[in-house]
Amino acid sequence: MSRRTRFAVLGAGVIAQQHSTVLHQLGDEVELVAVVDPVRSRAEALAAEPGAQVHATLAEACATVDFDVTVVCTPTGMHGEAVVQALGAGKHVVVEKPAEVSTERIEALIAARDRAGRLVTVVSQHRFDPSTEIVVDAVARGGFGRLTSAIASVDWWRGQNYYDSGDWRGTWALDGGGALMNQGVHTVDLLVATMGRPVEVFGYAGTLAHERIEVEDVAVGAVRFASGALAVLHASTAVHPGLGTRLQVHGDRGSAVIEDDRLVYFHSAPDEERALEVSMGGSRAGTNQVQRFAGPDGTLPGPVTSVAGRMSDAHLLQYRNFLAALRGEEELRVGLEDNHRAVGIITGLYEAARSGRPVALSEPVGTGPRSR
């Protein structure tokens, strides 16, 4: 593309402000030309600084403004309708996570994307964290040997006022789920990024610390992957006062731990160590190789927040990948198929919790760009 890529943001809530920040960071590469929201004052507040036009509906914006990409920041249960409408108008799409509240709806988006011949990326910024890239690269190189297991945990707290702050929060129709779907989806996505294709899930879910919500505030489960590896999954908004997130990836030649998006442990056994057949593992302190990835100041790999701490550099990196994919210079790193796998684990766990039986997970069929 010779001219700047022109963006329209649909939905002018809190998350839209963060996308606006990234568009500012991209400078002359992009231009925010429209903000769409039925609440005009909210749209005007978002559009004021860049001088974008304000519209009440996406159809109105498409008929009035020339733009290339729609950024979908509406409540989760409204994502699908907006994505299909944008694709039908010939627009590429950046959609907030998760793309939709069920795998069936994501499959409909994949079909719409393939018909339109446009790119769709799902916001999954933690795939672009340096910590994640180090671990994913080690997995790809066989640095951990055969993957055997993983542990993913999201230990957060949300007060009752959080759920009471919006009618859509805590509903199946618009939130799609609770602690696992809303707060845990990024960590589930990193399970997919590191462990590969999930094939079965079982779990339990409950609402134990909040009122007036339909969805869970605690979920636990077990996931089996195509490789045979197993994972333990925990997500909660009922962990007072709120702790953090943690992903452990284990293999028969190494392990890694990412805690609050920062790489805190890494070990990959050299070939000669593999031959030793050590009967018992060494201490964590003695085997941790994480300092080999530290920066000059000793800082370990993790997201570096910028712009008043509202956005991480990883968001910017995902946008840069999306723009490079539009120009045909890179493969799109996070597509709808990736999000289908993550949402499949989540909704599969919900189904297992209701039925008391393990749920088999399927792969979508699509012809559009997939992640690398």
C-alpha cells in the first residue's frame, strides 16, 4: 500500500482508547479516519485528538468514509456481526479477543473471511511478548525435547462493582463466559501457542464469590493435546486480593516459566546432559538459564509498558505484523484459526462442566491466511 492505511474503530469504550494509542504510535503508517459508536459523546471523545469523523453505525461509516481496516472493540457477543459486516464491505479486520463466544460462530467468521478475501487478526498481544517468543522458539527447535505437560493459571480478583459496572458483564450472551473466557483467554491462547493443537478438555466451573452474574468466577480443567502432552488450567476472578498469571511449559529436556508475562525460568538441556540420564532433577536455582536472555541492565524478557502504561510494546508489534501482512511482507501471525483453538478449549470446558464428560475438540476448515 502506497498511502497510509486508514482505520475505523467500532466501539469507543476503554479498550478502544488503547487501540487509538497504538495507532498514534504507528505515526505516518496509519490514519484513524472514523470512530463508530451509538453514544456520540463517547465517539467524539475518542475521535477528538486525531480528528476522525464520528458515526453512529458501521454502515454509515462505510457509506461515508474511505477506509481499509475496521477495528472491532464492541462487547464480545457482538463481535461476529461487526466482523461479517466489515468483511462484506471489503474491509480488513482487527478484532478484540475473543473473536466470538463459540467455535461455531468463529467458523462462520472464517467462512466470511474466505469469501471476502480479506485479512482478520484477533488481538493476542502476548504472543508478541519477548518471553513468549523465546519459549515458542525453543519449542520449535526441540529445545525442551518432547513436550510433556503445561500449567496455566490466571489468579485474579474482580470486585462485585466490576460486574455491576455494565449490563453486558457476566452474561453468556455478550461476555461469552467469565474468568476463563474474559480474563483467561490470553493465557489459554499461550497454551495453544506453545503446546499445539488441543484435542480434548475436561473441567469444572463455579460462581463462588460474586452475585448477579450468569458466568463462572472459578474454572479448573485438564487439556490433552495432539502430541499427547497434558495441561492443567486454572482461571479465577475470585482470588483476593489478586495475584497474577503464570504459564509453565515442560518437556523431557527442559522447562520454561512465564510469570506475569516475564520469563522467570528457562532450562534447555544440552545434548551431553541428555545422555547422563540423571535419576533426579537438580535445583531450580542451579538449572535456571534465564540470565542468558537478560538485557544489558539485567532485566528479564517481558512486556515493556509505554504511553502512560496503558499499552505494551506487544500490541504495537501485533499491529506491525498485521500491516506487514497487508503489504504481503510477512505472514499473519494470529488468525481466526488460532483463536478458534483457544475458544474451543474454553467452551469445551464449559460443556464438560455442564455434562460431566470430557469434550473432544475439532479443527476449523478455512482457506485464508493462518498464523505462522
